[in-house]
Amino acid sequence: MTEVVADVAAALAAALPGRVVTDRHAMEAYRRDQCLLAPAGRPAAVVRARSTDDVITTLRTAGDHHAPVVTRGAGTGLAGAANAIDDCVVLSLTGMDRILSLDVPGRTAIVEPGVLTGVLDARAREHGLWYPPDPGSKAISTIGGNLATNAGGMCCAKYGVTADHVAALTAVLADGRVIRTGPPTRKNVTGLDLTRLLVGSEGTLAVIVDATVRLRPLPAATATAVAAFPTPQQAVDSVLRIAAVADPAAVELMDRTCIRAVNRLTRMGLDESSGALLLVQCDGPSADQEAATCARLAEAGGATEVLHTADPTEGEMFMQARRMVYPALERLGTTLLDDVGVAVQDLPRLLAAIERTAADHGVLVGTFGHAADGNLHPTVVYDATDRDAADRARAAFDDIVAAALVLGGTITGEHGVGSLKTPYLDAQLGPTERELMTGIKGVFDPGGILNPGRGY
Amino acid sequence: MTEVVADVAAALAAALPGRVVTDRHAMEAYRRDQCLLAPAGRPAAVVRARSTDDVITTLRTAGDHHAPVVTRGAGTGLAGAANAIDDCVVLSLTGMDRILSLDVPGRTAIVEPGVLTGVLDARAREHGLWYPPDPGSKAISTIGGNLATNAGGMCCAKYGVTADHVAALTAVLADGRVIRTGPPTRKNVTGLDLTRLLVGSEGTLAVIVDATVRLRPLPAATATAVAAFPTPQQAVDSVLRIAAVADPAAVELMDRTCIRAVNRLTRMGLDESSGALLLVQCDGPSADQEAATCARLAEAGGATEVLHTADPTEGEMFMQARRMVYPALERLGTTLLDDVGVAVQDLPRLLAAIERTAADHGVLVGTFGHAADGNLHPTVVYDATDRDAADRARAAFDDIVAAALVLGGTITGEHGVGSLKTPYLDAQLGPTERELMTGIKGVFDPGGILNPGRGY
């Protein structure tokens, strides 16, 4: 351990008794998120913050020692944004897990960053409200992590992403000063939008210590439609036709590889001759007729098997097929989960490019995702014990990102850049845009201690 | 005319033949927006840009001469953000008025900043789509001005503000470099959100030269409910109850002064014994039943007169009462139109404070606005020929802004800060937040030529 590292660890331990972990084995659990592709360094210390004051002390101390700070929640991230940097301070916020207030008539909650998103949603539901953003990890991921990555999910189709549900934030700057964005009024045009700037900034600008989030009244009803199409093109055409007349909460797509994988895991008996499966969930007072309309449009669009139901349990069973995709793919091998986005009407071209990529590199790619948002998760499945297969998998992953860019899309729709996709940034952002982002970072964090080298 | 001013005017005239106005009388029309309270300087030159290249040349030339640049659209702004600064270059974008593309299946349009918002909406409607943001000025204001102020309107209650409908922007920096925010995918988390940073920045960061905006499918039906309440408190209670079960496109409030003013102008025969009138517009496939629900809730909430209709013409007639409020108040004297926001449940307290303010200063204040967003437009009406009345009107205006801040609200919900509200900024923003905003401005515009001294 270098002297500098020992210094910052000792200074933190002295300043924050009982909050600091420096044991190498104990720190192991704080080194990584869920992204296996990105490297993870060895931290100098881990701070388990319990309060805003703990965060302030951590940032000031790290700043004094020029130590990088990697802020993390539950570590469910998929882009390595929370992976440790060598000799950094890992700032864990899972201990700041209080719901500070729940204003039912005002339909807002003030939460600390360590609150699990699923817990917030469950608390809201006790009062006839809900918190819409629903990343797949919502039961185990924190709202702070969701804010840092501007997390999406299935019901973004209708309700938008995490940023669309944030009214105001309190955050600590790198130098320990506390800022408050907002006010949490529904409309506010006083000054620049610092709230939107912080959401999705992946721990590079400031550390969010509380968030005022918006809740919605629970919809009166939900209804679900499922449609199996011979080709992905027909499925996407139906997505566009559905979007023209209905406003479904979720429109999810699974390709043939995913259908087969789910069948293998669950024996659900999905039609393996289909080229694509579409799952549509509608909500609100006219959910049933909306789902029926979606089903009718899917049938007119060439779907060979169409079902729709207003029974919530049956609907949940259908959606379960979609939720099982990733676990089902994981059963087939090691997975590289991608997260690209294009305009919805470009999805067939993206899907075709993914198919070509799989063939070119001789790898299996299962593709699923949020069709109404044009946001897909092509997942390369490979044998990690085979070095050549791993290289081909990585090459396929790169080609998929490139294909999204060729179509004018994005290298990440909802998982974030992290350390995984930093190498791809120049392929999407122009040098002037990157220069602006770096400049903004310099305004918030002149010493460059917050998650340096990541995000943009 | 100083030498510097003559220099920049001559340089622009030489660089942009046919585009530059320097005649003092001709420049008069470019000196002001609709805000009478804010001062307006005398420009050195007006550039009527027709292309991105014109904008680049204008900014480079102004930068070379250290001349401030005030960018403007149709001049319908209400906060003096487009008022000229002495010796500035006014950059008018009304000549950049092309709709560059309209993608019906993708539901996006690419527009130049000088396109009138109403024209964009009308073009979208020809294809079964619409552009939701509907500031009162939409027939005569440009999309560029709407973007610069992050304009709101009536149907923000359901559809959000201008920023919620922007997918990507092309903009010119102060030094003439062109940036592209985006891509226009529905989800994108690559880097910081430059789109949201530019929207609402009131011409201080960059000049937007095209915008990719999102359109929506036209709703299947609309229905309208009107309810007259004895007190504003009852009206607001009903707004909260309605919001818990329905999702109206617009929820508009008018106080007794507004009711009387509209009656005087239109002979509509609104009930002048009411303390507040609520107008609720619902849309979508279940609009009729939703409006009926709203009417029922209003009645249960103490409304003395309740009507609802699924007839679009009749509904439009009801909404017309709301649209006539401002013209009706203008008939009563000179008006100071304010634009404050609070949490919805704080509206009764804001309304009570406004009433006290009117009594304290002996002025007439008519209050109307977007109840579901907590965004009101208290309008002080006075006799501009009476110096003392003008002073009292201004004092009342100040007190209303202060009342919103006491309630944790905002000094501007949708009109912007401009030059009108710059003096109030320190009452809402902390010094650290302002420092960050100024720092961001320095990143985009290091020479400080873009609308200096305004917005934050």
C-alpha cells in the first residue's frame, strides 16, 4: 500500500469512526457492479455513509488526498460505472435508506439514495400510488443507482424514464458544498436544469443525497396482449401501428433465440416457429379495449397467434415470459448483455444486423427489449472457458454497438456508459460535444475526483 | 454611434449582404418582446438569418467585436429575454422557418427555429398527429422561442412542457462551432443531457438552428367539464381529488376577478357569485367517462354549478372562457402578468396571499392558470397614467413572487427569467447553484456574448 493510499484510508477512518472499511477481504464486495467485461481496481477504503454529513466528510477528505471517489448503491449496474478504481475511495450509499417523506395528495416522496426502488414503489402502492420506472433490477437496485444511470425499464413506453419522475435533488459537490436543484414544482424555468444534468451523470458530477420523486395514481386496470409473428419486421410494423392509436405502458419484444431459451427454462410452450414475440401491457380505465385493439392490430399485421386478457394474473404470467429471458439466456452460457437504441422504425434493420453479426462471428445472440422505445438488449451467449469464443463474443458485442450507430442510434439506451462503453464514446459523440461535457464536469468537480474517466 | 458599434455593424453588413438591418427606425421592431417592465437597449445591428451559415457568421463576427448577441423569434416572450442590449447584435431567426422533415411513422419532425408552433401543430394534424405544448401564444410564437423558454401551456398537465417533446437539437456555439445533441432515440444515456440543458436556457448557451421534436397521435376524443366553486380552496381540493383518479389534459382555474372580467368582455354569463371556476379537458378513448368522473368529483367537492360535455364545439366554447381571461383583464387597464409556481396543494395558500397583496396595495389582481401544475398567472391590473398606481402595481407583483418563494415555489413556471426576473434570482437560487450555472455558461460561451446578464 502506497503512502498516499494509507493516508486517505487513515484520514477517513479517523474522521468517520465505524463507517470505514479498509480490510482487503471485506472491501472485495465493493469492487464491482454486475458488469464482468469492465476492469475493477482495488480501493484504498470503503465508506459506508449513513448521512449527508458522512458524504461531505468523505468527499472533503478524498479531495484533500486527491483520491478518486467511486459512489455506489447496490452494485446492480451493468456498465462498470461503480467498479472501483485503484486506490480510490468507494462511497457506498446503501446505508442511507430512509424514505424521508411520502406526500400522498402532492404525489411525491423524498427518498435517500440507498432506498431500494422496489421498496419505494411498494410503499407508494400502500397509498394507491406507484413509482413507474421499473428497471429489471428494481427489487434489488437502489433509487440512487437508478438516478445515476437514468434507469429505464419496461413501462417507459408510456411513463418515461427515471429522469421524468424526479422533481428535485439534494447533492454534495466534490468540494463538500451542498446544492439543491428544484424547487419540486411541476413546472420551473428558473435557471438551467441542474436536476436533468445530474440524473444520468453516473457519479461524475456530484453525490445525490436525497431525491424528491413523483408518484402516480395506480391505474384502474391493466390488460395484456401477446402476439407471435413469423418475422421481426412484422412485429415492429405492428408496434408502429399500435403506437398510432394506443398508448401501452409496455411493448416488449423477444426474438426466436429468446423464445427457445425461455421454453427450455420454463416449459412455457411458446411457439418456437415464431420469428418474434410481442408482449403489450395496457393500463388505465380503458385498458381492456386498448389491449383488444392491440391484439386486433397484431392479427391484421400478420401475427399467427394472438391472445389478450384483462385478468391481471394471466397478464402477469405472459409478462413473466419476458422477465425470464435473461435468466434463460444465462443458462445457455456466459452472457454479454448489450443495450443499444435506434428509432423504432429502424428496429428491423437493427435486428437484421444483429442476426448477421451472430452468423459472422459464429456466436449465439438472443435479442429482447423495449420495442416501443427502440431500445434492445442483444445478448451474446458464449462459453467463457473457450478463449476464442470469448474473443468472438466481444467482437460481436462491438459490431452490435457499431450497427446501432450506423442507424443513427445510441450505444446505450438505459444501462449507462460506465467504464464498459467509455471506449465507444468517440463513435457517438463529436469532439465538441465531449469537450462541453468535460467542461461541465470541470465546473462541478474541478479536482476531477468523482468517478474520473467515466461516462463522457 | 461609437466606433466599436459601427465596426460590428459594418462587418456584419459586409459578411451577410441583404441580411443586416442597421437603420434605426427599422431596428425599432426588433428591440423588445412583450414584456413592458424590462428595459430595452438600442442594437448596433439586426441580422435576419436565413441559414445555419448566417448564424455562424453572425456569432463569429459578434465575437470578434465582443458584441453581445440577443437571439429572438417572434418576440412574444413575456420576460424581456429577447429585449435588446445597448450596442448588441439582434439575431432574428424568424426567417429560418422551414419544416425540414415530418416522419409520420416515427412521429418526429425536424424544424427550424422560426417555424410558428401553431404551424408545426397544424402540419402534424394533417397526418393524424399533433404537437402538444400549447403556450397561449402558439399561433404567433416560434418553436425556437418556445425552446428557449421551455414554454408550457394548458395541456402540460398531461403531456408535459416543451422539453418533454424535444428529441435532439442542432445548435451553434458562441465561437461558431456546431453541436448536435441527441441522437433522437426515445432513450439515450450516453453522456450528459445537453438537450435538456439548452432547452430553457433563454439564448445564453447556444443558438438552436434545428430541433427534432416528438409528435403524438391525435386523441380519439375530447370531453370537457366546467365547475363553479364557492371558494378557491374547494376548487383546489377538487383538482387533487381529480388527479388521483383521472389524467386530464388541462385543468385550468379562474378566480372571481377573472370571471367578472370575462363576463364584462364576452357576456358569457358566468356565475359571478363563484369564488373560482375550474375547466377540465379530458382526452383519449375514455374522455367522456373521465370528464363525467371529474364533474362528479367537483360536485362532491362543493361545486354549485357543474357541466360536462363530449361535444367538441361546446367544450371549445367552455375553454374559450379561459382563453379570454387575459384579453378581458387587459380591457380593465394596464397589466403586469406574473408566472409563479407552487406545489398544487399549496395553491389555496398562494391564492390567499395574492388576495391579501391586492388588498394591501389597493390594486386589482386577477388570477388564472394551470391548476394541475400549480402554475398561476396572477395579473395586476392598474392605471398606467397614475404614477402612484404603477408603483403599487409593481410592489404587488414583487409581493406575489415573494409569496410563491415562501411556499417553496418558483419565480417562473413557464415564462422564463429574462431580464424581468433576473433581480429575483438570488431569492430562489442559492449562491452555489448560481455559481454552477455561471460556470456552465462559461463552458459554452467563454466570451460571454450570448444574452449576457440574463437567465441565471
